[in-house]
Amino acid sequence: MLFSAHHVSKCYLAGMPGCSATARVLSRVSLQLDAGSVVGVAGSRACGKTTLVRCVAGLARPAAGAIQWAAEARRPRVIALAPAALPFETVHDVLVRACADPLVDHDQLAELLAVLALDGLLARSQVALTTDERARLALAIGLAVHHPLLLLDGTADAIAARARAAVRHCLQRHAAGGRAVLLTGRDAESVGVLASTVLHLRDGRLVSPADLEVLAPPARVAERMPSSGSPPPPPPPPP
């Protein structure tokens, strides 16, 4: 076990001055990440996916519940590209900064750049990258970091369909090396392509696809009277 959460809940203040109301984002969430697992969490916008990732990373403190990390799984590296702040920085510049981290494996990073079809973009500026290219670049750097937990927030939505097979291969190989991957996305189909296990975040709770079907409200069926082909007779006149 690299990470486990038991009945974790998280609330935020409503955000209005003078208002003490809180909004519950996570409600008694239990999750375990074992070595070799690639787990995906799908859910609608603002359902708490990023909050869950922040709790797993130790960047957010739950309001209730217990969180436990393996000793080697604490303090993950945070990798974020900033094209708005550094629009003219090239991909090569980004990689030079990344390689300054002693935990980044340079040889593995070079291999990942080739597998993810990024080695031809070294001279391109960050602002010229597509959302898919930017996501694959951040993924390549994350996969090259020596840390047992890889957390990918929103990556499933950013990866283009044509690149998902290569990304899935990289994630599975990464996990097979004794690591775990947790990724999130709004599109359950995209999450399912990349992850071996898919959970859904709904009403602050993690549920499996089977449980999601049970929780789904029954469809409304409009009942119609059978048509006889002729209009019904008018009511009799009052006496």
C-alpha cells in the first residue's frame, strides 16, 4: 500500500463575506492506491476531483477522516507548465529546468519524449503548444520523476484520442515498476481508456460503475392512451 484514505471528508466555506455556511466537497471517501495500480476518477466539473488529488498529495488537509502514506510516497513533486507566465520559453527550456531536479531520470525522460511524440517540439514555445501537447509534456516529466505516486489532475480530458494508446502504455509500464497512478477527468470514457480501474465521484462520494447504475434515478416513462384512429365522442350535453 502506497496511499490510503479512510472516510475522508472535506468542506469549504461558502466564500461570501459574513456567511458561515460550508459546502461539502468530499464525503467519507475511502481510497487505496497499491503498487502496480492505475486508478481513474471520473466526475463532472467542480465535483471535487482536484480536491481529492490535493488530499492525496498532502496539499490539502481533510476536515475529517484518516490519511496514510507509505514512507517513500510522501511529498510528491508538483509539475505545472506556465505558458501564460513564460510564453516564449521553449520546450527545450522547460526540459532543462526539469532536469535540474535530481529526482528526474534524464535517460528515461529522453525515451518518454520519443514515445509520446514530443522530441520534435523542442524548439517550439510553450504558448504555441496545443492542450494535448502541453499535457503530454507534463506527463513525460512526471513519469521521469523517481516517486512512487503519480497524480494526474485533468490529464485524461487533455490527451487527444490519437495519443491515448501511447499514454496508456506509458502509464501501465510506469505502474508495473512498483508505482501507482491516480488520474482524473470529466469524460468517463477517456478516463476508462487510460486507467485499469475507474471510479466515479458523485455527490462527494466515490462509487464504482456498478454502484452508479444503482444510484441512477429511474427514467420517467410517459404513459399514452392507445389510439383508436378516431377522436373520442363528445360528452353528453347537460340536462
